[in-house]
Amino acid sequence: MSVREYETYRGIYESVGARHVINARGAYTTMGGSRLSPTVSAAMAEANRYFVDMRELLESSGRIIAQMLECEAAYVTSGAAGALALAAAACLTGDDPAKMERLPDVTGMRHEILIQKDLRVRYDRAVTVPGAKLVEVGDEAGTTPQQLEAAIGPRPAAVHYYATSYPNLSDRPGTLMLDQVVAVARAHAVPVIVDAAGQTYPLDSLKKYAQMGADLVCYAGKYFDAPHSTGVLTGRKDLVEIAAMQGFIGFETSGYRTFGRAMKLDRQEIVAVVVALREWFAMNHEERFLGYARRAERITAVLRGIPGIAVTPVPIGPPVMRSGLQIALEPGSGKTGPQIAAALREGTPSIAINAQPDTLTVSVAFFEDGEEEIVAERLRDALI
């Protein structure tokens, strides 16, 4: 679709008062997540035709996912945040229904969840939803095994670990790696919860954290092209079953008033997670990356020769973005990244792009065919 065609385009979003956006940012929550494949969409449409016993569906889908991920158990959740909240709840209550019914009142319970100071991110707030309290361990220089050991007293319910591919976090000197955290926690019989929301490629990232000894591992469905609203909790069978008991169907079927009733999923979404995960493991990812590279090169070719910028390819990186190109704005260019991003956002078609004061980063992973030409044309007009 050309820019001119976009100017008169009215689709489903326009019909409900919102604007269609070309996504040059990536699989962000604010962009609506990922894109479902035709196979996943068809599976959801078929699931919509019929009804199912939701407890049976959650149990059977969990068994299938656990087999794919080579772990003891799995449970489909409402996003990675839902997985983190249910994981924390399982660690707070154990298999005690009286404690389950009291959440988020944790009076008298082990309710502290330890976390390394330099692994704090805004998303770790999810584990506090059932009433847990995050307690930082370490200092600006990092965390030592001795500091983690000293922090494990009578109240910790779990240790939280943020698994990330970003070099300024878990790869930085002074940060305890997961195997070190597991060793200390296991010596005190304290479970380890891993936030691996975006760690879906390489494929062994979907298996390795549980295999390294983490008790509960949380993934986001959007990072393997499942619905934006879904996630997966994997790990120890006993803890996953306790988490499931506190989920929305556990509330309906267990007889206990557990806290997770608000974390509802549709039957179509649960089916979609299984189908998307199967596709993710069967996909030729190298071919996917080559397709990204071709899109990035087509944009680069249009921008080549524009003064005041430097364009470089972005290799396969954080799963939220996947791949694309970076445009550095040289000093004296007279324009800033946010100014250009605003112009792209407000124009027609609206284009969402990542911007820093002197840098623009373009994700090419979620373009419809031909949208890279539109992005290239609009970028060229904004940069010259």
C-alpha cells in the first residue's frame, strides 16, 4: 500500500476511532504486542466455534507446553506479569488453602522476595501483586553470594531473578548469575522465580532456566507470536499446580476464594499459545532474520547519501525489537530523534519508531509487505 493509498485507508481501527499505525518499534505492549500468524488466527477462530471445559484445557495445554519446553509443568497465564504474580503467590502460600484465601494479606507469612539491587526493573512490581514485598540485596557495586546468603532470614518466600539479554544488566560485573543464585537459594530451600519474559530466542532460552535449577520461570506469549495477553509459567510441578489453583479457573473450581480471579483468559487464547509455540519451534529462524535484513537494506538504500546521518544495521538483539537499523543524527544536523519521531507519528500514515535525542532505531520485524518502502519514504522526507 502506497502513502497515497494510506491517506484514504479506513480499516477496523479507524471504524472505532483510532488510527492504524505502521509498527517500526517492535513487540511493545504499547503497540499491541506481536502479530498472529494465519495458522494461529485460524486456530483461534476454530476454538471460538465450540466450548470446552476450561480446567481440562488448561491442564492439557500445560502438559503439551511442558513437553515442548522439557520442564516438569507449565500453565498458560495472562501475560508474563500474570505468570509472575501467580508464581509469587505459590511461593507465599505453598499448598495451604487458608493462606491462599488471605492474599494479599500476608500477615504471619513468609512474604519477602529477594532481588539483586542492580537487577531492578519496573516489571518486577508484578510479584508484589499478591502481597509480597521486594527486598533489595547488594549495592551499587553489585551483589555477592555472601550478601545474598546473609539476606536469607526467616521471612523470604523466594528469590527473584531478571533474565535479560541487555548487557548493562545481568551481564554487568558484580551481578550474580542464575547458577550462583540457585546455589545459595537451594541451600536454604528458598525457590527462585525467573522473569524470562522476552527470552524466547535462541530456542534453548525457553528451556535453560528451569534446567539450570530455577523453580518457576515466566515467559510472555507476544515474544513467540502468541496473543499479546498471554504468557506461560513453567517449572516445578508442585509450585505450578499451586499457582494454577490460584488462577481464574482455580477460583471457580477449587472451592477456595483465591486471588487470581481477575487474571482471566479466553479459550481461544490458550489454544493460540500452544499453536504459536509449536510454530516457533518449527520455524526457520535464519530465514526470518534474512527477511529482516532485506527489509532493512531497502530502507538503508533510500536513506543513503542524506547528509548529517549515519545508518547502520541492528543485529538480532532484544526480542522486543528483534532486528532493523539505527540512524545516528550527527551533531549540527538541526534535528533530534524525538522531533522526527513526532513527525512520523502525526503524519499519514502514522509510523511509530524508537527515538533517543541523537538516534532513531527502526524495527522491521512487524511490517506488512511493502511497508518498509513507506517507512523509508517518510524517513527520507523527515531527514532531508
